[in-house]
Amino acid sequence: MADNQNVTLSLPRGLLRQVKRLAADRETSVSALMTEALARLADEDRRYSAAKKRALTAMKSARSLGTAGRPSWARDDLHER
């Protein structure tokens, strides 16, 4: 048996009715729907954090543009008006 822990949620009545109906339509339980949704949310957050870490690492090891983060030109200098 899975090591589950019970929690108490406070949901708006209308939302709870919708979720119960959805669970019945899918022949599952509200708990199973919540578990699936929360697992998906946690996985998305984990993947976002990993992608952010990779991007920051790539930025740190990127080739220098020689500006030290301060360009010597102004936007208007680059675009004739």
C-alpha cells in the first residue's frame, strides 16, 4: 500500500461539484484527480527549475561580447530614423 497522508482542503462549493462530476465521468476519485494534478504541477516545477539552472549555467559559460554588460552604443545609434 502507498504511504499516503490525509489532508484537509477547503474548496469553493462550485469547484468541488465540478471536480466530483469530473471524477465520476472519468470513473475515478477526487483524491486520484488531485494526486494526478498535484504530481503534474510538481513535475512541471521540477522541470522548470532544471531548465532555468541549465540556462543560467549556459549564460555563465557563454562567450564574452566584450561589453562587460554595458554596451557602448545607444539604441538610436543602431537604427536610423
